Amino acid sequence: MPRYEYRCRTCDDTFELSRPMAESAAPAACPSGHDDTVKLLSAVAVGGTSSAPAPASAGGGGGGGGCCGGGCCG
């Protein structure tokens, strides 16, 4: 079940609730009992490494990048 983060406008407390996605916009009372809360936009951090190979250069000439890297300049 997804967790949503809320902030109380009365006491400025931040809290989380686990609830179904269909109820994510429903009002949520803070743990202190205040009803004036707002749902926060949570940022999702995605990290890690990729095992995919680097993309090939568009020039197709091999070697470095740009015109001079491919040997077409004199």
C-alpha cells in the first residue's frame, strides 16, 4: 500500500499515512487531531548503475566525436 506525506497547517507537523491510491486525496487529520492538512508532493529518488553499453556515435566513422575525431578533417 502506498505511503503519502502530509503537513498540518496548524502545528506544522509532517506525517505519513498508508492508504489506497483511490484515497490519496481524501482529507487526513494530523496525529494531534487538526483537520487543516495538505498532501505533500513526494519526490522519488531513483539511482543505481546501468549495465547497458554506451550508445554508438551517430557518425558511424568510429574513433572520437565530431568531424575531426572521425578523421574527415585535414
